[in-house]
Amino acid sequence: AGQSALPLLASRDLDAPIAWLAGVPVSARRFLADARQLACALPDGGPAINLCADRYAFAVGLAAALLRGQASLLPPDARPDTLARLHESGDRCYALTDDPDLATPSLERVLYQLPASGEAPAGADASASVPAFDGQCHAVSLLTSGSTGVPQAHAKRWDTLVGDVAAAVPRLASLLGRPSLEGLTLVATVPVQHSYGLESSVLLALLGGAAFDSGRPFFPADIAKALAAVPRPRALVTTPFHLKTLLLCGVGLPAV
């Protein structure tokens, strides 16, 4: 990458958690090793259609694709007709999934299996440096279904994603009365393949210094359980609909 290279991670302690997997912390150093290991397993070509439901698996896939110089396509769903339309583009795209039962007809598929707790990836480098990517590279395409039902691609460059997070971090930190987002853990109910879910969970961690819970709790009791499983300070990334349901149900919420 040239002079416009922008790093994958914000300046941070690489041994501090960047994610939480079922209540178990995963360090940024471990995340970088997992991403490099997956990058070696990805096919040539691309882009990668990142269908991973687990937020950590998604983040590893996003980073691995960037390491291979590939963009990530983020469709609104994983229905066969949606995937078929993406495949019609003529690119050498392939599906990246963490679900062994997910059907990806006519698409080459890479299955990502979450790392076992404490299990170091093969060839993990304890002193691994943080990679940087050309700011003008095509990083992701967010795909929304238009009125025709055909996914419309909204391409985002890496410098756009970095800039969006850079604008959000000081405002969020100020709102929380904190000097930065370091030490903050995010629990999100929104899917990571959508712009809001992407920027407000995974990217706030990678580029903003926070950490994220890997799950996507839906029911109020599951949201409360997910919040209780991560340390304070913690924040809930959700939608008005989810928030209203959560507040009306009367379930006891851990402090956020």
C-alpha cells in the first residue's frame, strides 16, 4: 500500500479484548492472527460474499478479504435467489459462511469455523503488525433490495469507512463522558451486513478502539443475558423497534 494506506485497527493495546465470544475475550492480536490464517485459505478472485452471522466470524472474514485485496459483498439476506443474482455479475465471487448448513447454489464456498477458546492459530505471530490498506481500495459493497427486489450495490472505499468512524468516535465518547471508546464493549441486535450494524459494531471496534460481542441477541431476555456476559462499560446498539420492545417487556437490564 502507498502513502494513503490506512490501518485495519485503531491504535490500541493488541493484548486487550477486541471481541467477546460467548463471554470469552479475544485479543486484537488473536484477531489479526485469525484474519491472516483465513486469508491464506481464501480463493483467488473475489469479491467475497460475507454471509457470516457471528459478528466475530464476519469481522475475520472482512479483514481476510482486505488482506487478499478483495472487496466484501454484504447482501441483505442469504436466500438462493439473492445469491444467484450476485453470481450473475460475472465476478469470481464466492460465499464465505460460518453456517455449514447454508445452501450456496453454484457458488464456491468457504466455511469459517470459529476458533476454540485458547487455541492459537497455526503460524500465529506474537509480534504481528497491524496491516494497512490503500484508502482508495474498494472495501465493501452494501446491498439493499430495491423496489424490484434486485439488490442495489452501494460501494464503499476503505477511506470512507475509516472517515465515517473517525467522525463518530469523538461524538460518542463525548456523549459517554469518556476520553475515547477504549474499554467500551458493544452488544448489537442489528445484523452486521447492514450499514448501521457494520459501522456501529464491528467498525467501531476495529477503527474506533472499542470491543464487540460476537452474538446478535434478539429476544429481550437474550439481550439482557448478552449484556451481562460482557464487562462494563458496555453499550447497546439497537433500533427503535427493539428498544421499545425491550423497555416494555419489563426484563431487568444490566447497566449500560
